[in-house]
Amino acid sequence: MTQVELARRIRSSQPRVAKAELGDASVSLELLVRAILAPGASV
């Protein structure tokens, strides 16, 4: 799944997903949880 696809599924933006991947501390816990629970997301 691409960052763009994940962003759409969790109602966020690709730049925010990229920040989360890089471990940026400004990313909210809510965003991380939505990404984990996104339908079709894989680890």
C-alpha cells in the first residue's frame, strides 16, 4: 500500500503519513491508531 492510499483510507494526507513513517514526534497517536486499524493495511 502506498502512502497516498493509506492517507486516503485514514482520512489524512500523504505528508502526514510520511512523517509518521519517519518517526516524527508531531504525529498524533490518533493518526497512528487509524493507520494500524485501516482496512487492508499490512505490517
